[in-house]
Amino acid sequence: MLAFRGSCDRPMANMKPAKSKDFRTQARNANGHTDEGMAMLESSIEEVGWFGAISVAADGEVFDGSARQEVVSKVLPEDAVVYDSDGTKPIYIRRVDIPNAQDPRAVKAGILANRVAEKNLSWESVNLDDISQDVDLGDWFAEEVLADLIDELDTTTSRFTDDPDKETPSIGEGGTPLAIVLSSSELKEWQVMKEVAGTQSDKTAFLKLMRGEI
């Protein structure tokens, strides 16, 4: 694991060789990304090379650029360059292979940077809600907008990546039966969960778990 220290007054001393595998994507990312956006990001790097940067914390966890971190090993060698910064000075990446901003690669890179960001945004409701409990997001989201966004994401199936077991039946007056087949190890885990819930009723334990009461 890399630890970054040092003064930003020594530019060359703060530039170090590294490996892209030394860093990890953000554990609590409010952006779940999209398959289309990730594919577009990968192809954009293949087409015009690396542009922009990834920001990481001192412990090596990415906090801006997790999508890039996820695809970089697929399209570029693992050799990387790290510049230690304390956030007090802007950092510019000069592409010496691009003579001017009218170069087709520069034009494409500018368009792709915005288009990929647009297509690769998929708010992750659980993380967004969790983050909003710890960080004041009021400067970027109106309170009602954030609440509506989280509620909207929570009630859609678009965030699920697996297929449903079967078509959900309509709910009648008597309720809808829910059958789940558990393996022996899963059954043991469920028994422990019921003990934590303080009930031997599968339904009561399930409802407590669903409501976040355990």
C-alpha cells in the first residue's frame, strides 16, 4: 500500500513511479456506473490515450475516477505515475504527443470526457443515502430533489443486475406468498438472523430485516 507525503513545493520529488494495481476503487461510490458508459470509457482511452487524472486518498483508495481505475488495467500497461499533492495547487497533464487543441485527438478527448460522464452516471441509492447521512449534500442537491432521487432509485428494478426468479404475482387481498429455497449453510445463517431478531417466525424476522430493525 502506498502512503503519500511531502511538500508540494518540490514538483519533481513529488512525482513517483507506481503501478495501477497499487490503488483500489472507491468502496462507497454514489455512482454505480452503467455498462454502456464503462464500455464507452474503455474505448475512448483506447482511441485517444489517457487524459484527465484519478484522485486517490493517502491510503490508495480512489475518491474521484473509480471508473477509470476499473478499466485502466484492460487498456494500458500497469506502469503509472503518481504526483503527491496536498490540494493547494492545480495539477496539469500536458500531452506532449498532441501539438494543439485543434488536433483531432484533443477534440475527441474533449467530447468524450463529457459524453462518457453523461452516459456513465447511475446514482446508487444505497450509497447516496448513506453518504447523505455523513456529508451535507445541500450545496449540490435540494433536499426534496435528493429525497425524490433516493426514493425513485429504491423503487426501481433497474439497479438489479440479476434476473428475477419468476414474474411477480399480483397482490391479492390475502397477501402474496413468498417462497425462498436456502442451502444448508444459508439456513444456518438465517437461524442466526432469527436469533438476533428474537423470533422463530420467518415472517417476523424477514420484516424486521427488511425494515432495518436488525
